[in-house]
Amino acid sequence: MTDLRHLHSGKVRDLLELPDGLILMVASDRISAYDFVLPTPIPDKGAVLTQLSLWWFEQLADIVPHHVVSTDVPPEYAGRAVVCQRLQMLPVECVARGYLAGSGLLDYRATGSVCGVALPPGLDDGSELPEPIFTPATKADLGEHDENVSYADVVATVGAEDAAELRRITLAVYARARDLAHERGILVADTKIELGRDDSGRIVLGDEVLTPDSSRFWPADGWQPGRPQPSFDKQYVRDWLTSPAAGWDRHSGEPPPELPAEVVERTRAKYVEAYERLTGRRFG
């Protein structure tokens, strides 16, 4: 279509404006890691993320409204795009954690807390937390890294009332996702959601939700604290990039190498398996 106006391209998604002012959000097959967009796409990734987000939006609709207006999109974007409301996004990455991993693990090892939330001593890589916690982060520009911040920082950014609502929604979304996924043999270790305001001022769930790009999904039967967990997310790509096989130093400033065919195929398979196990639907 020629009557679409390009608004923004992120690491994975492209935003186009439709003639009526609504937004066409297109999920590409790009994959990012360590704040780089990798040179090798993952086939069908955009479609998997779009279809999985749509399923989750349905499961969460009684907790928070979502931004999707329609899945009736131009044919060239079929399956990997949605028509959505234009939102005024809130400047906070809303993260909930039920298990210790990633930057949360690094924070805990350095300070005994995550985003200012004190945790018991003796936790390890992959440990379940006593209860899920809200661990917000700043929103970084493309190529920059999100930084974990405290709840007090969120209050200073958006005010006490909005901060409390962001925390409430984030933890409620996580709790619903944790319970649904656990029934299907998957642990949701953590997840990141994006919230914004619509024209009426409501807080609305935007972007994607509970996909392998925004969450850590672990097979429940393989969970064993004290080591990195097997996963259904892009941790497999991260692990390959930091392995001797990649020959890449993530701190060098040099762009990452091409992914080998085997890594591409296995990553695609992990995304598809996550979709099929969570939704009970066949992909494709």
C-alpha cells in the first residue's frame, strides 16, 4: 500500500500510520540481542510474536484493555501485523519477576536487592522469588540499554498514582500469565510490558505481550536453580553469541556475526513450540 506513512522502526517492529490515523504495527523477523539487531532474521518470528500476543491480549482483557483494534490488515502484512490505537506511551519499562535471572540476578549479586526491593540471602541463578516483584526500567533509545530503576524513580517520573497503577497492572498480568503458563508446563520467569494512555486517558496495554522477546519462558520440567535454565526464548541466541563458536566479544563495539543455519532453525523451533504449548493451537 502506498497510503501508509512510516512513523518509526524499532529493533523488531515497524509502525505505519493508516489514512484514518490508526497505527499498523508490523512485527518483522528481526531479532535483537545485547542491544544489537542481528544481521540474520528468524523465519516466521514476526508471525509467531503477533499471533501469541493476540492470544495473550484475550487472556488479559479483564485485567487491562489492549490497543488492538483489528487484525484486518493489508495482504502483504497478513499474520504479522495488527491495526491498533495510537497511545501516549508511559516512559517506564514495566517488568515483573518471579524468578531470578538476567539483570535481576546481577543486581541481586551486587546489592542483595533488585530495583531497590530487598530479597532473602542465598538465592541463586534461577531461584524462585518469595513473591513476584515489580522491577521497572528506563526506556532506552535504539542501541542503548534499559537501566533498572527503583519504584521511587518511577514515582518521580510519572507520579505516585500512576506508579501504583503501573505496578498493580504489571503484577496482575504476570500472575495471570504465570498461572496459565504453568498449566501448560512453562514457567514465566519474568516479563516486560508496555503501557500507555489512549485518547480517553485510560491506561492501555500496547506493543506486544508475553512473547519470547519480552519474557523468559522456561520448561517447568527442566527447572533447576543454580544454573542457567533451558528456555523457549532468545536466550539460545544470546548463549551462542557469547560462545567461542561465535568469535564475538559483546563489549568490543563491533556488530554481531551472522547466525549459523542451525542456530536460526533451533531458534525458530523454540518460538513455535512456545506458541503451540501456550495456546494449544498449531502454528502455520
